[in-house]
Amino acid sequence: MTLTRAQVLGLLEAHGLRPSRALGQNFVADPNTVRRIARLAAVGPGDRVVEVGAGLGSLTLALAETGAEVTAIEVDRHLLPLLHQVVERAGVRVVPGDATALDWGAVLGIGPWHLVANLPYNVATPLVCDLLDGVPSIVDLLVMVQREVGERLAARPGSGAYGAVSVKVRYWAAAAVVGKVPATVFVPRPNVESVLVRITRHPGGPAVDPSLVDAGRLFEVVRAGFAHRRKMLRGALAGVVDPVAFAAAGVPPTARAEELDVDAWGRLASFAP
């Protein structure tokens, strides 16, 4: 059983709680929505799921309904007693902690894990990037984020939303926007639109062979290119890549950053300045 809007409002009132603006809390209060997210996550018996920002446990319960083993992460110490009360009867493990500073290895151990989360808008992008960089035991993510953030995470070359974050995601994974979530299902109602983004790690490892160029060097070049995205790359990357790299990499020096896919960035970055 998941939580209805009336139940969410009732729990908040009964326990003297209010959603925290500082923590970006907007609780999903619609059983159909959380069950839809659980279906899109495609998890079930035998799967291990970690949820970030469990809140009052509405999505947590929907994930537990699938038969998956669920671990719920929550940073808000005021919510934790209520979260325990709501979800532990469903067999959910609750872990207090800040997902941006968590010892993920200690919490998860050996993978694979699936991450499903309604992410606060202010931490969504850095958290997704950090998880892709540093927590390989998480093999896929289904995250609900602000529409503009979701579009950047899943953007392809040539689109207006494509940027350094898009390249980072493409380096590690395939990504796509798989659904929209109306503002009406949240308590409180946000002033932005939300989308669901599925991110699935490449099974063979990074899209660019680390033996050709390491990730640190690659993203130094990517950041430099997008820092001056209106410039042609020969200007944006002056002093960052050798001018002869363009011809060797098969990249026109007159191209702009948003035109290059992750493979092209890898070829450029493999040349020292």
C-alpha cells in the first residue's frame, strides 16, 4: 500500500512536520505515480534497490511492493522516525545520511544495485555525476528531476541542452527521458515541471577507452570547450589541445562544443597541448 495525498497531509500534520525548503522537499502524494515509477524501474524479486531522499516513504512502499530488496536513504533527521514507522513493516532498510557525502561502499557493498529517486533539484546533477564516477555497483538509475535538468542529463549532440554534463553521462551510460510527472502530484506543489530519466551504465565500461585518455584529462578538455560554447573549438581549446589534434582526431577546428559526441571528445583529449 502506498500513500495517498490525504495520508501524506495527515502524517505531516499529525507529527508537526513541514516539507523543508532548504532540503528541496516535494513529496510525491499519488499512488498511481509512484507505482508507475516502480514499473519503469523494472525491478522485482531478487533485485536490490536504493532510494535517495525517501521522505515519507510513498515511493519506497511502491518499490517494496515489487518484491525488490529496498534500502532507503534519508538525510532529514526530523522525518526519520516517521519514515521508519511507515516503511519498516514492508521490510525496507532505512539508512540515515546525506547522499552527497555517504560512504556508498559501506552502505551497498558489492553490486549490482538499482537506484530510484525523487531528487531535490539543487543536488540532482552533482549527485548523478558523482554516482556515475564513483559508485560502479549502481548499474542503473531512474531519477525524477526538474525538466531542464533531465533534458541536460539525456541530451544528445546538436541539441540546445547538450553540455559538459551530457558528455559526462554519455561517457558512463546511455540516458533517456522516459516520462513526465505533473506538478499536481507533489506536496507542496513545485513551480517547475518534472521528468523521469533512465540512465543505464555501459556494460563494457566507459565509452572512451581509459587506456587512450583518462577521464580527468577528457573532462578537462570538455569543460574548456563548453566554457566558451559560442566559440569555434580552435579558440575555445587554445592552449588545451595541440592545434594538430583537430586534423588527427577528424574534428573540424571550426566546430563548436555542442556538435561533438563523446567519442570525438575522447579523440581530441588524447592529444597533449
